[in-house]
Amino acid sequence: MARILVGVTGGIAAYKACTLVRLLVRAPHDVYPIVTEAAARFVAPETFFALARTTPRRDAYPHLERADLLVVAPLTANTLARLAHGLADDVLTEAALAHDGPVVVAPAMNVRMWQHAATQANAEILRQRGVVFVGPAEGELAEGEVGPGRMAEPEEIAEVVARELAGASPRASSSLAGRRVLVSAGGTREQLDAVRFLGNRSSGSMGVAVAEEARRRGAEVTLLAANLAVPVPTGVTVVETPTAADIEREALARADADVVIMAAAVADYRPAAPETAKRAKDGSSWTVELTPTTDVLAALGANRTDRQVLVGFAAESAGNGLERAREKKVAKSADLIVFNDIGRSDIGFDTAENEVVLVSNGAEQHIAKAPKRRIAAAVLDEVERIMATR
Ligand SMILES: Cc1cc2nc3c(=O)[nH]c(=O)nc-3n(C[C@H](O)[C@H](O)[C@H](O)COP(=O)(O)O)c2cc1C
């Protein structure tokens, strides 16, 4: 399974891109549509997201979505020109500039537009750069003229995509092939009464990025999801674990995974005696006794095998957090602790970016502030490095 960006631009053939998205999803691939404003006049973007079984990214960097391949179908004369000249004036062209893998395009336009010297020169620039063209096919065009300009059939485009993926860097999609990876993400909620809970600010975006990246590298991924505020990634098995007790039970049941990455913010304490009904407001104070929850990372560390790679996250907000992360690594028998300073407002909880220190066996690596996808890639690079030493 590969991650594919499908760009859809503004021509009549946009409706055929629906079939392309379906074929790629069925392959199966993890598809993320990027629909230009002009294309949205022909087919509503929601259609593509529904067919791709995903939702639009709401963070600040939708154009930095990492993918194994970018396919643009249909490709208008306008976007062809923008790609050739490196313009970046919408999410699709920004994503194209940020993408460093194979690019497949299926032009579709009026025959005179296609044959115009400007369009031909632009197409040549893209070909020189290694962009793969499918079509345009000859035939009757939507406006009644005949000639080259029709978009290639979705089946043919899907075949070219498959061929390009097969020839692409194997590392991107298979370095964790055959490995079972367990990831926890989000923040637990501990019941106070029938409607209230004690929670935390974790959105789950960091753990979800790790799960997505592991899947992108070919792993069989199970995600323990604690009240995620971000969409669940496609292609991973999701187990809902809203409370610390749920995470404990489901993580220990899967403790034989090859890689375990505990990124969720799990409550350290839960109300000792949660009320079953909603506590009525009566003006008096309410004292709640909190009791410690099980330390899931320590429990996993106590039961781990030598072959397993065990990773914990340490979110510290004050003082010698890094020192505490080092101690945590030893105390929990973990191979790697990802330390992040949640005292800062620009990184960590509820933000699109993070900056971490990877505290590993004998080595510490500072990963500068970057989108969480990049941080996830750095974490998994380190996991793979540790695996290679086993
Ligand atoms: C009804 C209609 C059909 C169109 N079909 C095409 C087409 O097939 N190919 C093309 O290059 N432009 C076509 N256009 C023009 C594009 O929509 C226009 O150039 C737009 O700016 C492209 O924006 P985009 O690059 O975001 O797709 C069409 C316009 C209209 C109104």
C-alpha cells in the first residue's frame, strides 16, 4: 500500500477522477485528494474525500502531506503551465513543489489548447523533469471537436501509477514490511461522574503521524485511539481506548508486537470513586480523591522481549525534563524516549509542529522544530536503526 496524492483540476473530465480515486483505493492505496477551486465547480471535493475514505486535513500544512506518488488527473492547460514553471499559488501546486517522488499526469483539454506551442513547450519541460504523461487520448472532445485532448481512461492511469510505484524507492514503502507496530495516540478521559471527566490537551496528532508513517513504511499497524481530535489514518487497525484502563488492557493484549510506541497522554491518576449519576450543583465544594493508574509503559517494559523495540514519549513542562526522560528510559526498560518540552506553546500539545530530543541507547539526537510528520519519520528512522542492531 502506498500513499498517493490525487490532484484534480478544473476540466469536464474531473468526473472521471472519481473512478481513478476508487481504483486506487481498491488497489489498496491510501489516497489523499487535492481538488483545485476550478475543479470544485465540476465535482464537489466532498465526493473525492468520501471515495478516498478520508477527510480534509485541517492543519496549517496540507501541502506538506508526504506521499509516495503524485498523480494529477485531469490536468488542465493552466495547471500544466503552473507545474512547468514552479508556481505555488494553491495547495496542489504547493504540494507538487514539496513532493519529491514520482509524478504522473493525465492532461485533458481542447485539442487546440493541447496543440498550442505554449502548452507543448510546458509539457516538454515536465517530461524533461521526469514527469510521466498518460495521454491525452484522441477522440471526440466534450465540446464536439475531434483530436488529442481527451483524458486517458482511469484504468490506464491506475496502471501507470502501479508501474511507477513498483519502480520507486523500495525504502519508502517497505522498510517495515512484515513488522507489527502498536501505537497509542490521544489523551485519556477518566470519569468523574456520568457526564464529567478528567482529561488532557493531547489531540493525538503526534501518535497518528507515527502510525501513518509506520504504515507508509509497510508495517501492519494497530492504533490505540484515545479520544482523537484528528482523523484516524486509513490502512491501520483502530482500537478505541478512551480511558487509561482501556489502554492498559489493549496494549498488554498486544505486547508481543515487534515495535510498541506509546505516544498517548495516559492519565497518571483517576478518580478513586467516580459517581455513576451526574452530580447536582449544590454550591458546596467537591473533593475528589485520585488514585494512581497502572504505568502502562513500565508494564510493557517488564514483559518485553529483547527483540522488541519499545518507545515511550515524555512530555515535561518544567526544569530538568531531559534528565527525567533519561531516567524514564532506564526505569521503564524502553529503547527510546521521545522527549518534548510542553512548557512551550508553539510545539507539543494541540499544535501542528513539534521539536524533540530522541533519548536512545547511549545517544541523544535533537530534532529541530518541524511538522509532526517529519518528527514521526525521525522517530521511525531511529526505531529502524535500533532494529538493525538486534
Ligand atoms: C465548462 C468548462 C470546461 C473546461 N474544461 C477544461 C479542460 O478540459 N481543460 C482545461 O485545460 N481547461 C478547461 N477549462 C478551463 C479551466 O477550468 C480554467 O483554465 C481554470 O482556471 C483551471 O484551473 P485549475 O488549474 O485550478 O484546474 C474549462 C472551463 C470551463 C468553464
